[in-house]
Amino acid sequence: MKRKITLLFISFFILASCSSDEDSSATPVAPVTPLTIKAALNGSGVDVSWSVVGGTGITYNVYRNDNPVKINAAPLTEAKFKDVLTSTGSFTYTVTANSGGMESAKGVVSEKVILELPKTRTVESISNVDNTKTEYTFTYDATNITKLVSITIKWTMIKLSDQTVTEGNSTIMYTYNGDLITKVNNYKAATPSTEYVYNERNKETAMIRTKSDGSIDYTVNFAHNDDGTITETSDLPDWGTWVYAYEKRNTVKYTYSALKYGSTNYVETCNSIFDTKNSYSKNILGFNNLITEGGGVNNQISSSIIGTNDGRVVTTRSYKSEYTYNENGYILTKMKYIMTLSAPVLTEKTVITYY
């Protein structure tokens, strides 16, 4: 009996030892790869998010443009990350999951995110009286590459009758509060500054022009209507009333009404069609919050204007614009024509370069 008990104890010890050896030699297994990933441009950064990987102690790493070096300084415990960009360009992202010192394979690649910012914009205005060439140069904040610091403007006008040349220059300086443009100082111009007022939803409600002595010259007010239109009025007596209608963040229609030509009721209506490409100013921080100064997100390809006095048509005008684009869908050139009965007449040529 004693021999049987001894053998049983030895057998149990051997089994326990084998089990312990197997556990200690088990190979760690890397977690699964995140299945989905999204990347969206947000100001000067990209918001990256992905599907959560199940398990305890899971962390994540994010990689840009398939670079082998991760861009997060510390392991990420949430399925999101903001990549602050320091340059323009095209960017894609992949994500790995980590557990127990093991890293998964890289996951799917996000859609491409593109950041383009205008460097120069040259506009040639053509008329029967003169030709004017205006050059705009854009400068941005070094710590936030989408925040506009200034636009330097140089212009040259040639009077066609005697070839007289007139030149000038000015600089527009921009002030921000967070992501919103709150003030613009225009040096070497008749109106030295403009201030912008917003509501709690970051929608512009007023534009205040000031004189060189700091006093208010006039104020333009913007009412945001329930139907999505915006009504513009001013304390200037001859300003009239403007009503803007939008579609996909573009001004597809405006109606202007005022007492003109004595006491007649003048009404002007403009309908516009836009392309689906990117405007040059799409990514400038705060620009698209400005109603009348903003660049918009797409490009106007045609517009038709009808003006009436007391219901009688007194003027009609139509324009069309032709564009070329770069590989990222941002405009490089624009040719604007006024449509006449005989043939389109070129009125404006624009060339844009990017950083």
C-alpha cells in the first residue's frame, strides 16, 4: 500500500512539472489588427480614428504614409489620435494594436488626406479702359500652418488710352481668436481695419469697419434665417438688403434689393453653378466662416444676373469660368468670361501656386 501511494505522488509531481514547463514556454500572441480606420482633415491637423480591438491592456500605434516610425510619442489607450501637420501634402495612416509586448501587423490604410494652402494668387483684370494685374502672397503662422498671418498685395494698372502705368501695394494682417478670424488690418488702404463678430455657433453676425482714428465707419449685420438663408443689412442708408442662399457650402443665389434711380425699387438676382473641385482657400483657417470675404469650398463655373426696376428688366449679365486643376483637385488657373451675343469676352485671368 505504501508503494502505491509513493508511485502516485511521484506521478502527480511529474504531471505538475510538465504542466508548469508548458505554461512557461507558451509563445505570446500578437493582438488582431484594427479592421477600420478613418482620417479627416481638421484645421492644421488630421483626426485619426479606428475600430477598437478587444482584450485587456490593448494599446495602439499610428503610422503616417507607411513610415516604419510611429508618430505617437506614447502608447495610445483610446482608438483616436490627432496628427498635427507641420507641412502641406498628402497623408495616409495605418494603425497597429499592442498587448504583452507584441505588436500586430499594420491595419488597413486610411483614405488619403490632402492639405493644400495657396502661396500666390495672380489676377489679371481686363477691360476696355485698363488692364490691372494684382499679385497676392500668402504667409502663415509657423506654429499652425493653416492660420493666415498676412496677404501682401501688389498691383499694376495700365491705362489703355495712353499706356499710363500706376502701381501700388498694401498688406492685410489677420488676427485670430481660436479658429476664427476676428480682425483684419489693411495697411495703405482707405479703411484700416475690419472686425468680425460671431454667435455661439461660430457663425458671423456682424462686420464692423473702422476709420483710421479707431471710430466706427459703418456696420454690416448678418441674420441667419430658419430656412438656411442669410440676410445682410447695414446702417448705411444706401446699402440695401442682400439675401444669400447656400448649397453644399456655396453661395448658389443672392437677391439684392434697394431703392435706386430716384425712388424705384431695384431688385437684382444672381444664380450660380459650382464645380465639385476645391477652391484655393478651402483650407485657410477661419476663411469659410466669413460670409462676404470667405473663399468658399468649390468654384463658381457660371452665373446669371437679372436686374429689375419696379418689376421691369433693366439689365442681364451672364458669366462663365473655365479652370485647370492640379492632381489633388485644387485650381491652378481660371479664365472668366462675360457672355455677349457675339462671343464670350475674357474679363479675368487667375493663376495660383501652392506651398
